[in-house]
Amino acid sequence: MDVPMDVPVDVPVDVPVDVPVDVPVDVPVDVPVDVPVDVPVDVPMDVPMDVPMDIPMDVPVDVPVDVPVDVPVDIPIDVPVDIPVDVPVDVPVDVPVDVPPVCPAGQTRCGTTCFDLATNVNHCGACDTACSFPNAVAGCAARACVIASCNPGRGNCDGTASNGCETDTSTSNAHCGACGTSCGSDRLCSAGACRLPRDCRELHTLNPSLPSGEYMVDLDGAGAGAATTVRCDMTTDGGGWTLVFDSGTSNFNQAGVPWTRADVAAALVTPGLATTTLVAFRDASFALLPSLFRVSFAIPAGWRTAAPLAVSSVDVPVMVSFDGGGPLLRTLRHGYGGFLDNCAGAWGVGGNFGRFCITPSPAPFYTAFGVGAADRCVTSDVSWNALGTAGECGASRRFTLYIR
Ligand SMILES: [Ca+2]
Ligand SMILES: [Ca+2]
């Protein structure tokens, strides 16, 4: 009882005072180890009161408080905050080439590039969906392919995009120069402009339903020549024939009868635009006379430089079609020279007389235009005067040459 009392008194007094004050941090480690061993055994009652109070209080307070607070607070807070913020920001900015870019509003990424699919002609409505139309420049609007414009000389006249600019406005009669610009039934479209046909053939090709009759044409096309009226045969042997000679009501008496339509001959025969001639007798309305043959054949080369009735006397072989039949080789005899009686007779008899006939055949025989006697419109297989006055030419018995 005595010893215990003394020991406790001295130890507690000195130790507590020095330990807590000088080395709080270091003592905890040493104190617990040494003190417990000696104190519990001898002074359970007294020691506990002083030592436990001071030591436990200091140690627990410093260690637990600092460690837990610093570790949990710093690590959790720093990691989440720093990592998320730095990673996202650095990656996009530094590696734009390798990582898909973020496209601006209204655009979509196709491959590595952003496009506006609403207007991009190569990515219209969807990536890699290119727009293309025949004869047109394609565009993209509201995510759909459209015809931005037509190629020169073309028109989207049917309003259908799929077939592009389907109309050739340089030649379309219904859409000449522009969609909806019609040239009508008597003009045709050429180089994007409506113009009159050059002749009955062009007109007939333009509108095969047109009947025979007189029509306005422009013989030299785009040339300076004025428009004029010509007579057309739109039905015989395919139609499209232009009148170039008509004996009419005249009784010719001259050495050299010209084309009655010198303008037509100059525009079509001389330059070779017309290739075939149609020879026939016709009535006052230019209808073919019934029961009389009509013939056609290639225009002889000599006609390109002189009218067939304006030369003296010519014999030329021709392949003749009678009433539209197969061609037969015959001899065409034309000129204002004299001859013996009929188409088979030789030239050079008498002075001027004149004949146009084909031998041997029943083709039209036009004669006496080189003399004062009434001109005759008979057939090539009879004498020039075989029919007498009944064979005379006149308003209702016309000798005509058409060309095509
Ligand atoms: Ca179209
Ligand atoms: Ca005559």
C-alpha cells in the first residue's frame, strides 16, 4: 500500500508534464508501449485517471483527425475533378484529325468532313447521295435533288426531274428557245427561234397533215431574203413538193422560157437543195388531171444552171417513175429548139418550137412554147397536135414542174 502510493505519485507528475508538452507526436508511440506494461500491474486505480485522459485525448485527436480528413477529402475530390475536366478538353482539341469532329449545327459528318445534307449536291439528304440529271446541272434543296439549271439548248419542259432537261429547245417546235414557246403549225424551230419553213418539204415534214395549197415560206432560211408564198403539193408521192414552173394561162412564144418561179429555182434548184422533180398536168386548182401520167425523176445537173425550157435542145437520160412506180430508164428531151413532130423526132428541124417530153413513154408532153401557136399539153407518145385545140394548155390544163 505504501509503495504503490509513492510510485504513482512521482511517475504521474513527471511524465505527464513532459510528454504532452514537448513531443506529442513522438510520445504516443513510445508511451503506450512502455506505460501499459508497468502501470496496470501496480497502480490500476490511479494511473488510469491521469494517463489515459491525457494520452488518449492527444493521440486520437491528432492522428485520426488529420489522416482521415486529408486522405478522403483530397483524393476523392482531386481525382474526379481533375480527370474528367482535363481529358475531354485535351483530346478533342489536340487530335481533330484522327477523332471524328463535332460538326456545326445543321451539318452532318460524312467520313471526315461535315456537310449540310439539306443543300450539298454530293450528300443530299444522306451521306454519299449525289444528285445528277440528264442534260442538267443538279442541285440539292431541302434534302432533295433538284434541277438547278439546264444545259444550254435544253429545257425541263415536262416538269419531271427524273428525265432531266429532256427537251432540245433549239429544235422543239412546242418549246422553241424556251419551254412553252410554240412555233405553231406553219413555222418551225431552228437554233432556238421560230422561223418559216424554207419550202414545202420542210413544211410538210413539220406538219404532214397540212393539205396542198399556198403557204408562206422563207426560201433562203436565215438569209436576208424576204418571206414569200409558194404553192405546195402535200399529197402526191409523199408530198412536200414546191411549184417551180407553171404554164398557167400563158401562150409562150419565145426562145427561152424561164422558170415561172425563178426565186424558188434559185433558192432550191441551183444550190442543189432540191433533188427530185415532179412533172404533171393539173387543173385550175392544181389537182392532177385524171388519166394522165405524172412522172418524177432526179433533177438533171443542167437544171442547176439553166431552166429546162430556157436552153436550145437537150437530151438527157433519166430514171423515170410513172405514177409513183418503179424507175425506168428513159430519155428526157427539153429545150426551145425545133424538132420533127413528136417526142421521138430529132432536134434541129425548123427554127424554135420547143418541147419537154420523155421518150418512149406517155409522160407529159409540153410543146409550142417557142412559137406563136398555142402551147400544147399532150402526151409524149403522140404528135404535138394530135389533140388539136383539146390539147391546148390553159387554166384548167396546166403543165407543171414541182421540185422537192
Ligand atoms: Ca424533265
Ligand atoms: Ca406558144
